[in-house]
Amino acid sequence: MDKPTLDLSKLTADEKLELSDDLWRSLSSDDLPLSSELRAELDRRLDRLEREGPVGLPWEDVRAEMTTRES
């Protein structure tokens, strides 16, 4: 049986983003094996997040700065 063909060029940007999100969410932890080094790094980052809370800039601020640079 042939696989169905998906013409990505016919999708809007929003549809492509939704598709990529659906694909990402469909993966299980077994699909993404982590090395011990990567697992340790992720644990370190989670510990820092729990200690310090979220840091960084809100998406709206980042987007506004990017838009300003493009002009």
C-alpha cells in the first residue's frame, strides 16, 4: 500500500506549525532516547527553574524586538 502524499507547499504557515506541533506531541519518551549527559543537563536546568523560577523575556517582547529590527 502506498503512503499518502502530503503537499506541504499547500499548507499555510499556521497549518505547518500545527502539524509540527502534532508530530512533536505524538512522540513518546521512548522515541527520544537521552544520553546520560543530556539527561543530567536537563535535570540541572529543571532544578534551576524550580529554584529561580522562569527567567527570560516574554514572547511578545521578543517578537516586538524582531519586528523592529526587520523594519
